[in-house]
Amino acid sequence: MRLNRIALHGFRNYEDFSAEFSPEMNVICGENAQGKTNLVEAIAYLSGAKSHRARSDQELIGFSRREASIQAEVESRGREFLIHVSLRKQARRTIEVNHVKLKKASELSGVLNTVLFCPEDLSLVKDGAAVRRRFLDDAISQLRPKYADALARYQKLLDHKTRILRDAAEKPSLLSVLPEFDEGLARTGALLIHYRAHFIRRLNSHAMTIAADFSGGRDSLALLYETVRTIEDPFAPPLLLYEQIREHQEQHKRAEFASRSCLSGPHKDDLVAELDGISARQFASQGQSRTIALSLKLAERELFAEDTGSFPVLLLDDVLSELDAKRQDFVLERIRGGQVFLTGCSIPHFERENHRVLAIEQGRLLS
Ligand SMILES: Nc1ncnc2c1ncn2[C@@H]1O[C@H](COP(=O)(O)OP(=O)(O)OP(=O)(O)O)[C@@H](O)[C@H]1O
Ligand SMILES: [Mg+2]
């Protein structure tokens, strides 16, 4: 799986830009605020139709522009794809693959997969559960379009239910539609739990091996899935999961009214990491938690390769300089075999055939 060419028009600080890439290592270098992360963001957008740092697509459009586009040539699963994303200030975005307009963004998941690792991810283990849910959601959405669809449905229902709970004090009649939303949330939530449980089990087996390699066999990592309390076994058939979510909803009805927020459902899930049976979030050292975060991302990459038959595009934004020499070497060694984009203010020292250096200055390619 690889990205051969990209062209950006009006995307963030890129007025008119195009570049060709090496199928192996691409080093994007330049001073601060020149557009390195913007380029990585554009590449990641091609896989999930979502930015990892923008709240809306509008932010991606150049300040002085009314529209933006990303065009890309991708080789994937033995075929060639032309992706064309158009973003407009006043209208809906459109995404075309080989000149055919996609009905849903989730259809992109069959084209290009990316794994992104940025400095914020180094605190994946220590941060709140929301960042780990996002990690899970981004990864599973890329592999399973049905998951991406279910997630979008769930989010809509959840937003709606939250509004009802918030406004019900002034307008009690709103509460009459609540059972409908609970029903929908439980049905969709059961699907999310089903996919997450299976994904985490597979992620765990890869992450465990990687973390052990990292520490010379010292660290024994385990990933556990924490979900709705009434669920006894997240691998149970979705119908049973549905019933157990319903039970939890019943138990929390009063508390939801009182707090005016949704307390029940997989939007509270967590991915728990343990080292030697002890919570990493509470007890791991800085270095250990960074290593776990890295192991999770590298495990995600392995899992994608297992599912699709080739490595996803790996995007390492500014992350190498944050690691000590030993971890840098480990990562560089471990990521052989797929296409990589690596950003930084300087060119890292490594011997790699087929690597291309792209120097970026103010949204332009210098070389
Ligand atoms: N919508 C936009 N339109 C125009 N310029 C933008 C837009 N969004 C961001 N920028 C500008 O893009 C510039 C480059 O941002 P980017 O995050 O890519 O820098 P970087 O090269 O990764 O820098 P660093 O090394 O500090 O991470 C910033 O100065 C920012 O103001
Ligand atoms: Mg940056």
C-alpha cells in the first residue's frame, strides 16, 4: 500500500503543491510552521476522511481560499486509485475514487490505510480514556466500514439524547422520545462493543510481542477492554450485548436525569494497559508509558498488514526526536517493509536506501 503522488490546492498553507514520494522512506523536513504537519494531515485525511487535529473541515481550507482539494495517486491491493477530495466553504465536501463519487466516507477504508503517530500519542497511556477510544475508533474504522457507519450512527444518537437530557427540564415533553433513542443506542452500541472486543484481542497479541522485544523481555504488557459494567462477556452475540446494555441503561436512568448527561454506553469505554498485571496508567514510568504507546501503534500497523496483505502507510510526525536513541533505532528497524513519512526539523541520521528527502518552506517544496 503506498501513496505515489499528492497535489494540494488551497489546503491549509499549501497554495499549489505537488510532490512524488518514495515507496519506502520519505523524510519531510523544514523549520517550524512551514507545513510539515499539514502535509501529514492531508495524507491521513485520505484514509479516514477526517483530520486528527481539526474540529471541522473548514479549518483545512486556506485562510484566503473558498475551497481546497487533495488529489492523490495510490497503489493498494494490486490496483491503482485516484482519490480526489474537494472541500468547500459553503457546501458539503465531495470525495471521488477513480472519478466515482463516494456515497459515504467509510467507503474510503478499502483504498488507503494509514497509521499516524504524533507527539501527543506518546501520552496515550497516561491521558484520559477519550484518547484511547479515539485510537480504537480510528483504527477499526479504517479496517471495517461497517464499524465506521455504526460509529457515526451512534454519535448522532448520542448527541441527540444529550440534547434531550439537557433541555428536558424546560421542556418535559421531549422525554417521550427518549426510549426510542435508548433503544437505538443499545442496538448500535452492541455492534461497537462486538468490534472493539475482537480488535483489542488481536491488537493485544501483537502489542505484547512488540513490548517484550522493546524491553529485552522484561515488560509483560496486556491490553484489556473495559466496557459497560453489566456486560459479562464482550465476545457474546450482539443480541445479548444489547440486552445487557439495556439493563445498564435502566439502572442509570435516574442518574442520567439528575446529571443531564448520558452515563450508559460504550462512549465510556476504555482500553486498559497493564504491565505485569498492574495498571500502566497509574504506575508505569514515563519511559514505560511511551514504550507502550509505541507498541500500540506498531501493533496497529502489524494488524492492518495482517488484514489487508500489505503494510499501511506509516506517518511519524515529529515523533522520532522525542524518543531516545535506543527507541529511535527500535522503531526504524521495526518499520521496514512499508512506506513511511517522517517529519522533523532536521534529517535523522540513518542509512536507508530509497529514501527521499522533501524540504518544505512556507507550503512549498524546495527540493
Ligand atoms: N487553514 C489554514 N490556512 C492557511 N494557513 C494555515 C491554515 N491552517 C494552518 N495554517 C498555517 O500553516 C503553518 C504550518 O503549520 P504546520 O503545523 O504544518 O507546521 P509544521 O511545519 O508542522 O511546524 P512544527 O515544526 O512547528 O510542527 C502554520 O503557520 C499555520 O498558521
Ligand atoms: Mg508539525
